[in-house]
Amino acid sequence: MSKEGKPMSVCLHPLGGGAAAAPERQPVCVFGTGDMGRSLGQRLLQTGHEVVYGSRRPLGCGPLPRGAQVMSYAAASQLASVVFVCVHREHYGFMETLGSQLDGKVLVDVSNNPEKNLYPEANAAYLQSLLPGCHVVKAFNTLSAWSLQNGPSDACRQVYVCGNSTEAKRAVAEVATKMGLAVLDRGSLSAAQELEDFPLQLFPEWRLPLQIAVGLAAFFFFYVVIRDVVYAYAVQGKDISFRIMVSLANKIYRGTKYKRFPDWLDRWMLCRKQLGLLALGFASLHVLYTLIIPIRYYVRFKGWDYVITQVKENQTSKFDTTVAWRSDSYLSVGILGFGLYVLLGITSLPSVSNALSWREFSYVQSKLGYLTLFLCTLHTYLYGWDRFLRPSTYKWYMPPGYVLSLAVPSAVLALKLLLLLPCVDRTVTRIRRGWERTDPEEEKTLLT
């Protein structure tokens, strides 16, 4: 798949009557000199192949990777045993005129369409119908020209392969492996439609987490608007609607084995990573909003107004050690919690998690995860301090936003403490190690 989303295809030639891996330095032909064609040629040159480009305009096809030759389609296909066809599906027809030259080769279709159900059949099936003498394999369609130019990253180094010929798929797998890619066999060519639809999906695993995050953010936003802005206007006659831009937004971001799980719980478990990353994003916004508070006009005005009032009335404020401890503790715990939150986000990256053992990954995501939750929850408790007990805090009998945000994390921490009790921990450990309440053999005997 090119950077512009252009559909592409790849053709590999089997050796010795059957599909086999292309040996090093064997000439490879690339039909098409667009982004994908140039990127594939560059990668093939880097892995030791000789590359010959086929083009309808050999003298005007633009810059190509150094070391590659360019000629007509017919001439290039005669010189090479491997042919990458990097053109749109609607231009596949020109290959019919080269049918005798392409016969017996492995056509690896890497094309993608701009939308689903654009054609009645998969592109790979269409290519097979055009060239029945070739072995069509669907692969490489999840890669982009950019990833090939810069080397496969951890997030996109997998190549899905499907086809009816085992030998043809093996040839493709060996070429992909030489390019530093991991190959996953998805079965016969009937899976081609599924592979072609895969690149068209837009973050499918993020849908539920985004719905939850947006829903909670919207709820807290309108809640604090009613509680603070509307209340101040209706009861006190004050217009503090300007606080919506920073102060109220900051309050929102502050808050936020043998039996299968129920579907709703299973979906929740599967989207925890995405929810955690979204929460990290909200926490980062909270930090940024907090940093700009001292430079806001409203805060500077209130500060100078307080100082001037004290001077005019010849008064001084007594230093409160308790408030100082509370303030420093609130900031310190928040900094530690955010630092651990960033660490959890970094370890969720594939490039980092792949370098960790299972025990290390489990330790970071579980034990440090609960420590992060504890510190962030304590940070909010320190922010509230004794205001929980003041009747004036509950405007229109509505608790502050940070009080609502403490409900779920406090419940999670309480349940975690319950699981740490020796009697509960022993039972959970036994279940994880395979223990069942009823012995299967005993249950079988009772049933008979």
C-alpha cells in the first residue's frame, strides 16, 4: 500500500518447476515506478537482489534507486524471474498480453482498494482469473511505501499471506523474511477479501475505549459547568463562564481461566490498554493546564488584588505549615504518579514490551500499575483535603467533580486489598494453577 493509498501487486517466479525462494543476486523485475515500486526496489537492492524496472515510459519514469535498470514491460519480464507489479487493479489488463511470459510464476497481490465492497470479488481472485497459469498469493498489502523506505517498524513488520499453493506461499515467505518481515499464514486464497479489508479499518480496537473516554469527559464537563458556572450565575449573580476554557477543562482531565468471561467483561478486558493510553493523554493535558494556571489573567488579577487589599488594610497572613505540607505533598505525589504513568505508557510500546520478559512486563503493568493508581488517587484526595466535609462544597447538593472521579479508583483499590488477603489470594493462586472446585473425574462418576 503506497503512501497515497494506491493499490499495488507483487509477482514472484518459482524456480525448478515449483515455487522456491529467489536466490541472492537473482534479477528481480518491478512493474511500475511509483512510490511503492521505488520503495520495493530499494528494499530489494538492500537485501542483495538485482532490480530491473518495467515501465510504459522507460525514458521518463523519474528517479529510481541507484543500481537499478529500467526498460519496457516485455523486456524487463524476459530478464527477471521475479516480477513485482505495482499498478492499480484497473490496469492489470496489460499483463494479459504478457501471459505466456508470466505463466508459472507466483503473483503476490498486494493491492488495496479505497473502500470496501468496491468490486464483486477480491483483487487477488480477479488477478487469478486474468492469469490462471500463475500462482496467486495475497500478501504485503498491510505495508506502506514509507515503512519499506525506512525499514519495517515494530508496529508494521507483519506480513499476512494467503494462497492456494503451499510452495508459492513458501517462496513469498522467504522473500519477506529476507526483507526483515514476519510472515503469518492466513490459509487459502479465499481469505484474500479479509486481508484486503484489513487496511481499511480505522483503529477498530479503539472504538469502545474512545466511546467510554468521550462519554465520561462529556459527562464531567457538563456536570462541572452546571455545578460551578450555572450555580454561580443563578445563586450569586456572577458570570464566570470564562473559566470553562481552562479551569473546568482541567477538572475534567484530573478525573479521568476455565469459564469464558461474559461478553461485556471480555470487551472491557481487551480494551484496557487503549483506555490506559487515553487516560495518560488526559493526565498529560491536566499537567499542561496546571502549568499555565499561574500566567492566566484571572489568577494574576486575584493574586495582585489580594496583595493590594492586605496592604490597604495593613494586614499580614500567617504562614500555615499544614497548608504548606498539604500543597507540597499534593504536588509531589502528583509528579510521582504522572512519572509512573508515563513509564507504563512507554512499556506498552511493542518495541519496549518485546524486550521485556513476561515476568518483567507483568511486574510493570500490574504492580507498578496499582502503585500508579494509588498515587494518582492520593493526589486527588490531597487536593480535596477537608473540603469533603464542608457543606458549601456541595452546590445544589452536587458533589465536586473530583469527588465523583474518586469513586471508581477507590473501589478498585479496595477490591485489590481484598484480593491480597491470604484466604482470597491462596484460592486465586490455586485457580490460576489449574484447580477446580469439583474434580472432573468425581463429577463424571456422579453423573454416571
